[in-house]
Amino acid sequence: MTTATLREIEVPLVKNSNVKEKIAVPDKLRILEDKEKAGEWERCFRFLTPKDGDKRVVWDSRDMDQIEEAKAMFDECVAKGLVPYRVGRDGKQTSEVMDEFDPEAEEVIFMPIAQVAGG
Amino acid sequence: MVISPAVLMPAIGYGGGGMYCNTNAATNDGSDTTGGTTYRIQTWTDNNTATYPIGWDTGTATTTTVEMNVLQFRILDTPYTQYTQGANYTIRVYNGVADTTGYWAYGTCSPPKPAAERLREILNSRMAPGVLSSCKPLGYTQDVREVRARETLRRVLGEDRFRDFVRRGFVSVRAKSGLVYQIFPGSDFTKVYDNGKLIERLCVVLLGGFPPTDSLIMRYLMILNNEQQFRGYAIKHNVYAPTLPMKPDQRSLIEIFKELKKVA
């Protein structure tokens, strides 16, 4: 049984701070393990995190419940300051920032923009 | 500290890509209190097992013999200026890094190049102009965070471009402005090229202890999506002329060959 801590993603969202906020992963969404691949119908959120490097959350694009939960999570992430970039199919490069949740987006990378700084 | 070769040498062993020296044994001669902090040994093997005389010019021990499955070996440098020249090899003691709890020091195997190979390299270097390159192939990492980040980058770039990244160690991307950005992992500068000429070095980092490749992903996505935003974050640094390759040896090949022969 997964514990509550495993169902959360820690992301640094505060500028100039190591404080990390936790984003809860909804129950119906799945966190992918290393080397585990998303299924044919699954769509993926990727989170860049200092702790894990990369955390993947997937949902089934045929399941309305999961889509709704994914949308809620997407909105929460955007509200907290993560910037969602859509990654094109078959690894084709893209630079598109998503304004709103698109259930057809195969992969979305969430960038912690607050941590970007000049050096 | 006095190093006794009779104690030190039997502690030498090797395996895998490197070799080990038990410095605890090496320094356990009753006169040393710094065990475990000093020695790194370099060795290389051949198919022979042979016995070699070793002479020491300092310390209490003078000569001893060592039987090892190595043709040549050496201990690099020395904090105590111990230096030994044998018939076919050199031993020096080195102030290196060691595990102070286990008293094991670590070295790498890299045999010296024979004179013929060095001469061949010199000849080759004279046959073509020097090449300036930013290529630095991506190293292997055991950091699982970095491995995951590279997987994400593979997804972002696609297989072909990711393979280029592994081979060259950077990603090049042409922004909408037409400028080409050369992005490196970690906190390295992002170089900006206009028609092949380096015009700027920009520094944009991802704070908070992210693995190096996450930082590259951030820059890549930002440049493609919103170049101006990226440049807004960036701090510009001066552009320096690239360092030219070392000036080739101007001596004649005959002179070089004579010197190599003398050393060999």
C-alpha cells in the first residue's frame, strides 16, 4: 500500500528558498516507477524536482474520472507557479506552454520557474 | 613518516578498472600516525609475473624485492620526497585521497605511452591543423536523479538529438530570432552564436539542487518557447577568444626521436 508521502511531489516553488511545497497526486492517477513505461493510452505529467530529478504521473486518457483528476492536478500546479510545457509526440521538439489542460497532450513537463535565475 | 617498501608493496593489489593500496599496512611501521591519508598507486599489468628489485633513496629500508603480477608500477608523487628509480621503473610516493576509515587509497590504471606511440602522435599532430571543440562526451552517472533527468531530456529531444547530446555533451537550438544557443548541462554558460560567431555568453541557472540535465531542459524549453524571457533572466558575460591549441613542438622529428629514444 502506498503511503501518503509517496503520493506527494515535493517541488520548490518559492523563489530564493529551499522551502518545498507538496503537490498531492490524486488517487486515481498513477506514479510511474523507474524504467516503467506509460501505456498506449496513458498521458504523462513530468515534474522536475531536486529530490527525484524527474517524477512521472500518468493517467488513462480513456477514463473520464482520471482526466478530471488530471485536470485538477494540472490546475493546481499552474496555480502554484509551475509552468507546463507540452512535449510533442515521438519526442518531436516543442516549446509550447499550455494555457489550459489538454487531455490529448501526450506529455507535459512542469517547470519550477521560480527557481530560474541569472548566474 | 617513514615508508617501508617491504610493508607497503605486499599491500598492493589491483582489480577492475583501478587498483588499491592498503595504506594502513603501508604506514603501520610504528612511526606514522597519518595512516590512510597519503598514497595513491598507479599500476599496469602484462602477462608476466616477475620479481623486481626496488631501491629506496630515503627511509630506513634500502632495498627489497617484490613479486607482483605487474610489469611496471609507480606510486605517484610524494609529500616526503621519497623517490626511487629502479632499473625499469620509477616509484614515487603521493599525497592523495584515501578513505581514512578503511585506509584504502585508490588509483587508476593508465600505462605510460611507449616512445613509438608518442612519436606517432607527434607525427599525427603535424599532419592536420588543430581543432577547437566544445565536445565533451557525457559521462556515466550513478546519480539516479540525473539518470531520470536524462530520460526526460531524451523524451524532449527525441532519440537522434539525444544521442548527439550524449556524444557531444551539449544541445544546440536555433531560436526564433535566428540565433543559435549552445546549451550545456549544469551551470555552464549558454553560448550564443550569430552566423557561427560567438557573440554572447549567458548564465541562467536552476536553483535548488536540481540535477545538471534538468537545468539544460529548463533552458532548452525556455529558449524555444520564449527567447526574450530567457534573455530576461540571463546575466551576460564577456566573450573571450577561444583558447588556441597548444603550439606544436617546433623541433625537428629527428631531435624529438633522439630525445624519446634517450628516455626509453
